[in-house]
Amino acid sequence: MAIYPKITIRGLLLFHNNQLCSFEDRNLMFNQIKRSYNIFINLDPDGSKLPDKTLGKEWKDYRKNTSIFIENTINEIQKALDECK
């Protein structure tokens, strides 16, 4: 679950619109967020590699809820980046 904090921390840094445009490496940071998200979304999507079926269901639920949150965050960051141009 180390990917989720990386996405969240970078997202929080980029999400503040008033500071966003001043970051020289804002596009690099945003691309790293998207790359981390792609890794997360491809991690055992159905939980089949987990030893316990209950864990598999919990993983699917967690993954679904987290991916929705991260997608929304990425979209908000993209909108803020577009305003910097």
C-alpha cells in the first residue's frame, strides 16, 4: 500500500491551485502520480492471488473505493494544471 500515500502526498502538493503554477517540476510530479495510479490499478484486480477469499473481497472493495478517489484527484489536478497554461 506504499503507492497510495505517494499518490496522496503528491496530490496534496499539486492540489493547492495557488501554489501549483510555481512548481517547476509540476508536470513531472503529475506524471509520477499517474504512473503510481496505473501500478495500483493493475495490482491483482480481482484479489485472486490472495490466500483468503475474504481478503480478496475486501481487497476488491478497497481497490474500487480507492481508485474512484484517486481518479477524481487526478482529474482535479489536471484541471488545475490546465489553468496554469
